[in-house]
Amino acid sequence: MALIAVDIAGRPYQVHVGDGLLPNLAQYCQDRLRKRVVPIITDANVHKHWGAVVEQALRNAGHEPAWRILPPGEQTKSWAELAATVDWLLALEVERNDHIIALGGGVIGDLTGFCASILKRGCHFIQIPTTLLAQVDSSVGGKTAINTSAGKNLVGAFHQPSLVLADLDLLATLPRRELLAGYAEVVKYGLLGDAAFFDWCEKNGAAMLAGDQALREEAVAHNVAAKARIVAEDEFERSGTRALLNLGHTFGHALEAETGFSDRMLHGEAVAMGMVLAARYSARTGLMPEAEAERVASHIAAIGLPADLASLGLNCDGKVLVGHMLHDKKMDAGTLPFVLMKGIGVAFLDKQVDLQDVSAFLDQQMRVSATA
């Protein structure tokens, strides 16, 4: 098992990465579970596979699980579910020093963390990420949010978990599509600042996705350690270092918005396509060699993720996608920063991007892809 420290000033916590963590949940949580009743927020798919394991682990330690089982999917990150979940927690008489357990992927982690951040002006929560995407990225760092009609993650708070348990056994029940969506966040860490890790992904990504447990532990632990360093340096995304973690997300969130934040395009799929677009746009503007941009696209396509804009079948043009980008939470004084690349492993924040040029680039990508 790997143990990674997230060294947030005044609020450090640990991330455990390994096999067999869930049956020993109570042992890892130790004094954090102060009461007999333990509130757990999850979704129906996760509960079907892992609810009994959690139930037994907690009951063996003298606790009684209280379950809130939500529908799976991005639609759960809504005002309505936020309000209903907060009311449920209040009915359980959750106190400020209590811990709520988030058992699920990024949607459940985001919603639970945001509930914890506002309940009685802040209580604690524990992340038990059940997807590859959540294990390598969203469960660490304290970004919590819900979606609104104006865009993705526009209402939220920075609220760090008290503990993260990334049990690799939980990945065994993930559909292939969900695993691939998580892989987008794995390879992202190689592209934004670690060319050697991108090489590792090209060599080992397929085997890791196929089920090699040692490679899965290596990938998750490597990415968590990388994110922990970035978050410790720039917890609230003020210096610009943490903003690099948004590589692919500005393009990706626009694609998610255009597809209605639905199962038509999973978050990780949108990020994968977004990273290809970021690489190709970087090449278009002379920042990155075209051969390196196509190397990014080739690997993402080879692994089974979208790398062809036209194949998405969007009924829109570049101007519409750029319109979605204008609702991005990273807008600053009327400008939209983009994470672009000077090469694989060399990402940077560009605050001078011409959105008309981005629109023309997206139109060009749709035409080139469609006629290729």
C-alpha cells in the first residue's frame, strides 16, 4: 500500500492507495467516526456493488450506517440534490466535528464535499473514491461543487477531506467506459508537467487499464503524489500552479455543456478530447511542435478515448463552443485563461488567447476530422 501526505497548512491529511481497504474502513477511520450512526452518501450503482461491504465493516465496529443513495450521473450535482442532502444530514443531527463519508466517483465526492463545506459552516468528510478518475484526481485537493444551468462547477467551495481511501479493488466493477474516462486524468499529469510519465503511459497504459494491479497502484500513487505537491503549493488556485491541472478542461467543459452534462459525454471523455484540442491549438499557434501534438492525439485515440472532434456528432460550430467557455469559472476580468503546451510535459497558463481564433480553430478541426 502507498501512503501519500497532502500537506495543507493546518489541515494535512493522508491518502491511502492499495488493495483491500474497504473491508477495514473502520480501522482506517479510527477516531473520525465519533458516533454510532455514520452518514454515507453514494449512488445506486456503487451501493449495489459495495454497499454490503461497507455495511459489514461499520457494523463490525459498532456503527450503524445511514445511507443516502442518489441517482448516478452529472445531473445529481444539482441545487435540488444539494438542498435535499443537506436537509437529510440536518435530520441526522450531524455536528460540526462529525464526518460524512463520500462513497463514489467525482459526482458523489463533489456533492458530499460541498454539503460538508456549508453544513453548520463546515463539518468533515472522508473520500472513498470508487472510480479511476476520482482516485487519481477529484478526491484529492478539496475542490467541491455542483453544476448549474449556466455551466459546470460554478457553485462550490474549497473544502479538504480529512482522509482519502483509494481502494484499487473497487475498480474491478467499473465498466470499461468509466475506466477509460478515468485514464484521461491519469495521462493529464504526464502532459502538464512530467514527460517521463507520459512515456510510462504510452508503455503501460493499456496493461494498466486491462487490470494489472501493480500498474494501477503505481499510476494512482504517482498521480496523487503529483497533485498533492501542486495543491500544497497553491491550494486556492491563486498562484497559477494549480490552474495547470485544468489542462483540457476549458475545451472539455464546453463539450460537456453542449452535450447537456449527460452520459452522452463523460467528464473524462471530454477532458481527453479537450487535451487533444489544447495540444493541437498549441501547435496551431506555434507553441508546440505539430508532431508532439499528434503524438498526444495518437495515444489518446489508441487507448480508446475520443480524439476526433467530428466523431462526436455535435450540432454546433466553434462559436457556440466558445460561448460555453465564457461561463467558465476561471474567467478573470473578462478574459479566459487557457492551459496550453510548449511540448509534452511543459504546460503553461496563457491569458492572451484570442477567442475568435479558438472559434476558427474548432471549426477547422471539425472540417478536417470530418473529411480525413
